[in-house]
Amino acid sequence: MRILAIETSCDETAVAVLENKTNVLVNLVASQIDVHKKFGGVVPEVAARHHFENMKYLLSETFDKVNPESLDYVAVTYGPGLVGALLVGVSAAKGISLSLDIPIVGVNHLHGHISSIYLAYPNLKPPFVVLLASGGHTEIVLVKEKSFMVLGKTLDDAAGEAFDKVARILGLGYPGGPEIDRIARNGDPNYHQFPRPKINDKDYDFSFSGLKTAVLYFLRKNPGARVEDVAASFQRSVVDVLVKKVFRAARDSGVRKIIVVGGVSANSMLRKEMSEKALELGYEVFFPPVKYATDNALMIARAAFDLVEKGKIADLSLNAVPYLGWEDVL
Ligand code: KG4
Ligand code: ZN
């Protein structure tokens, strides 16, 4: 079975074709980073226009590699995300569905991120606790054989958003996560103790906006501080909170497997700390390959395989749902 998938929820235009869950036939990602860099963040209108421009190139490259007649389904991210951006992908998928006469599958972007783990570990089975940390979300989810349960989420900024905003304060480029990750390697993570919001609270929720403000005030008071040291100390705070909370959630849920997905799961310090703690406490931790951690269409195709197996097929009434939660996955 072959599924073509489209992802346009934020600033990556992506198209992939996956065969039988594991055989990657096409995996294209057109990043708009250079377009949005000058604004220091994603501009929704501009993102939608660029998705529209990029889509024709990505699809024609895809159809050069894979015979369209050999496709069984077309899958598309229909939420959560930027409405204009999502609509470009959903419309393209409807056109493909109509012209090739194949069914359409609507995929939840969050479900896509979780599915990215199966691209590297096809035999991994729930139960596991998921830390999903991206530019738009920071959530801890308990995944069981037949159910999902959201245990906690951020009350304000997402972890990736905090990386992006702090990078901006530090005068680094967009997106901020990879920049902070890179320069923090030459910095001292113990240079300054930034707050670790909610780290000792009994719930599994997060809050990162105060941490961002703390970095801003610290820099105002200490304009001579080395950017590398501030970046490393900030990163240390975020990683400490994420690690502590997800291990607490796993312990309280009695689950020994933890998976970490979403753009922030590419972070090298987070990977190192999670792996060390797992070894120390006797847990198993899994990450997607770094190239599948950030937005891509392969993870959407992989999620679509599970939806097809469950008979969850959409039709041409499929619409973009910008604030989609877990309701269609639960
Ligand atoms: O999953 P993703 O590509 O898009 C969303 O669904 O939001 O995540 C993008 C986020 C951005 O905020 C970016 O700064 C962050 O992931 N990110 C990182 C790293 N690579 C990407 N954050 C920390 N360290 C990284 N290496
Ligand atoms: Zn994402």
C-alpha cells in the first residue's frame, strides 16, 4: 500500500510517499526559514502563499519519482496549525483525491509527531508516555494500546516557542532552537540559575513565558554577559523541567517507556539528559531521527496508515481545523 502525504500546518511545505509503513519512496521538505527569518517568526499570510508556490514543485518532483496511478490514499494534515497554511495542503489533497480517484485521509499533526517514532522503531508498542515538544505544543500524553490521555500541557508558551523567543532576545536567528542548541555547546549551563517554572508542582503542566522574561531582565542588568553562557543556562532550565516532569509522569503512570517527539526533541542536551536519566532509573527512552523530529510529511503518512487500518477515512468535506486538539485521536 502506498500513501502520499502532505503537510503544510506551519512553515514547512512537505510531501512524502510511504509504502507499507516503512519504505520511504519520497520525502521532500521545502523550508520557508529564509522567508520568515527577516521577521523573526512565521508570518501566517506569507506562509500560506509560499505553501501555494512550493506545492506545485514538490508534487511534480513526487510524480516524477512515483507513478501517481500506484497511489492508494492521499493523506493531509488538517490541524492544528495556521488556517491559511492548512487550507493550501487540504485543497491540494482534495484535488489529488478527485483527479486520481483515491480516498483522502485527514491527519492530526500531533498524531503525526507521535507517529514519527515508528519510522525509526516500527515494532515499538504502547503503553508509553510521550513528551511532545514543538513550536506550538508542549504536552505529556499517556498512550495505551487503545487510548490516549493528555496528562499535562503548557499553560502559556510552548517549549519551542520559548527557544525561538529567547533566541530573538539574544540576537540569534530563526528558528531559535537549533541556534541555541549550537551555541550552547560553547557555553556554561551553570553560568546563571534561571527559574525552572513548575518543576516541583505535582501536576504535569508547563509554563515557559516567565522564563523568557527572566532571560530578558537578566540581559538588561548584565549587558556584557556572554551569549553562549546565557543560551546554555536557559537551555539547562528548559531541559531540567521537561526531563523532571516527563519522568514523574512515567513513574506515576507505571509506564517504563518514554518517547520524545516534536521539533524540540532534536535538542542535543535534551537527548543526552533523557538518555542518562533513563539509564539511571531503568527506563527506555526513544527519539525519532533528528531529520524526522521537525515537521515533515513522512510522519503524516505513517499516521495515515494507522487511520486507514481503523477505517478512519475522510471525504471531500474535510476542512482545516486550526485549533484541533486530541479529540479525533482519543
Ligand atoms: O515540530 P516543529 O517542526 O513544528 C511545530 O509543530 O511547531 O517544531 C519547531 C520548533 C521550533 O520552535 C524550533 O525552534 C524547535 O522546534 N527546535 C528546537 C531544535 N530544533 C528545532 N528546539 C531546541 N533544540 C533544537 N535542536
Ligand atoms: Zn510540528
